[in-house]
Amino acid sequence: MKILILGAGRVGTSVAENLVSEQNDITLIDTDARRLAQLQERLDLRGVVGNGTHIDVLAEAGAADADLLIACATSDETNLVACKIAKQVFNLPRRIARARAPAFLDHPELMGEQGFCVDHLISPERSVTAYLESLIEYPETLQVLEFAKGRVALAAVRVGPGSPLVGQAVETLHKRIPDIDSRIVAIYRQDKPLIPSGATVVEAGDELFCLADARHLRRVVAELVPTVRPVRRVMIAGGGNIGARLARELGGNYEIKLIEVDQARCELLASQLPARTLVLNGDATDEDLLDDENVGDMDMFLALTNDDENNIMSSLLAKRMGARRVAALIGRKAYGDLMEGGRIDVAISPSQATIGELLRHVRRGDIVVAHQLRRGAAEAIEAVAHGDRKHSKVVGRKIEEISLPKGSIIGALVRGEDVLMAHHDTVIEPEDHVIVFVTNSRLISKVEQLFQVSASFF
């Protein structure tokens, strides 16, 4: 696929890294020639220096015969105008734009053919907020992802010595909750992936990925890690787009303290946020401020400023001072890999959250959901099985008959309204929604090929 990416920032670079590895023809457009040169040395892509809203720049980048434009520059206006030009001047078939301003997200009618010609609008703030809400709802987990319009959930947990499953075989989970069908689809042990069998013994420190019917997720998680008390008190460091959006979404259901360093921004937030949200003017790395505001009593501390170092420092301080669980927004991958799982419970990458939204529009075959896990190393997808046994590599076959690449596993199926955990003798039927976990993102193209129907079927 020939793809144009507008913007070589963190999101654009992350998208390019993911798509280049899948043998796509990538052209990256940015005004920073030095940045493009560095990326061309490291990645197999072409760089075009210039403004993506200029017709001549888009022409030089190959917009006339491109398959997809992903506009993820810093400016919302740049992204929207680029999509408009790509459609009206070059008739570029598919256009995706990133937008941060809530006003654009709240008025989808502006994105159609009579507006900015955007096929899909993505929002890092919206994606990160949804991720944070799941962490608050399930504080025992590292991540909770949804499939099949919320009917299936994938929970990632790190088991400690107190977990009921430590020292037990994976098959013990079913014995403990026989009335609930669930499946551990992957284990990461000392950062190395393992596709478990029923006899695999769980060890302390393992990171487990478990699929279950979303209605029963809480009971399943309770069997994986010790139950903790629900989150009631939340402290948010940073009143930017993400912090403000999260405080607004949480509404009046939690006791929230939000710390913002800019006084004018504090005054604005205080007038807009729910009454139970206390807005404080100060620096979240100020130990005295955290102590005065009883950070040690917080069930969750979330560092959501646009400064990685401040987020790391405030999270470490909050954890040391007694906050039960801390999460930090960390853009730089090296920082996130270094900090997560230590004193910081969860490191959140805004670019990875955005990539999950993008991938389902880029994947071949009928991929309706795609989530990246473990900071992009693994992936979970929801694919729709089409065709019949003659024209499909999956339909009409038992799972044990499907030639899945090593390191991938079919975890569950959604058939109509029914959620079915996958077993070796489960037969895939037409229109099943199949959830596949892949331990190495480089294998995803092989999985996609399995769900592509042969041309003679149509």
C-alpha cells in the first residue's frame, strides 16, 4: 500500500515505524529537513520537505497515486486542509486526520464530502482518556481493551506473589470459575513472550493477557490478582487537553484534585469542571504541595502534563509519599520502557494509543479493531471471517487446522450475540468476529493474509 504521512512528530514517526516494517511504501512529509534526514537513515521511507497543505508538495510526495493519507501534523487546521486538498485535487481515495480540538470531534458533519473530506477523525486525547478510564475502573490491571463493540475484553495484569494463580497451572483458572469461560492467551515472563498451554505454570512477576466476556471481566481479574478496593480519590497532574478531558469524563463519580501550573488555565478549568473537582494552582513536582494535598491518601495519581520528565518525577514522588497506584504519560519510548513496572505502575504512550486507532484503517482484510500492546511489541486484532471453506483459509476449519504463524493465537470468537472462547476443535463460521493475539507485531501481515478471501469468491 502506498501511504503518505503528514507530520514527523512522535505520532507520525511511530506510525511510520509500524507501517514500514509491514512492507508498505511510505512517504513522510514535514517542514523539518533535518528530522526527515534522520528518519530516512533509520527507516526505509522517502521524505519530502515542505508544507503538506501546498499542492506542489503533495504532488511531489505522490498524492496522485497514493492509497492513503494519514495527516498527523501538530496543527489540526493543517491536517484538515491537507485532507481537503488530497481529495479535491488528487482524488486520493482514503484520508485520516488527527484532531485535538474538541470542537472538531463534536461536529462530525464538518468532516464529510461537503466539509474537509476526512474519512476518519482520530484523537490522541480521546484515546488516552479512554485508556485512563479503564485503569481507574480496573485498578488491578495494566490495560483493558475492548473488542466486538464492548462484548469481549482483554485484560493485562502483572501477577505478584499474592496472586491466587502463582504456582498453579493456567488450566486452574477454569477450575476456579467453571461458570465463566475465559482464556489466558499470552504470558510475558522477564519480557519474553510465551503462548501458554493448560499445563503452563504461572510465576510471580508474569504479565498475563486474559480474554473474557466483558460482563464477567471483574470476576476473572479477581482470580488473576488480589482484589483491591475501588478507586474513589484521584489526583491529576496537568490541566491540558487530556487532564481536563479526563476530569470532565469522570464527572461527579470521584473525588478529584487537579494540579495545573498556569493560573489562567486554572481559573478556566475551575469554571468548567464538575463541582467535585478541586482545581489547584501549583507544580506537581513540589513535594510540599503534594504533602499538603494528602497525595498519600490517593487511590490513583495520574501525571498528564506535556513534559515527560515532570510526569516521571511527580509520579515517583507521589508513589514514595503513599499514593496507591501511579500512572504517567510518557512520550519517549525509552523513558516508558525504563519506568514501567518499577516505581511507576503504568507508563502511557499517547502515540501508541493513537496508532491503535489508525491500524484498523490500514490493516488488510476486514479488520475492525486493532490494539497495540506492550508499547507496540505485540498486537491484538478483531478480524471478520468471510467466504467459505473453498475461498477462505479460516472459514469452515477447526482452529487446529489453521496455519497460524508461530507466536500468534486465536483467543475468542463472537458469533452473533454469543462470545465463545476458542479451543483447538472450534470451527470458524462465516461472519464470525475472530480475536487474534500476536506476540510480535511483525507477524501481523501473515495473520491478515489468512483473513483475505480469494478473488474468485466475489
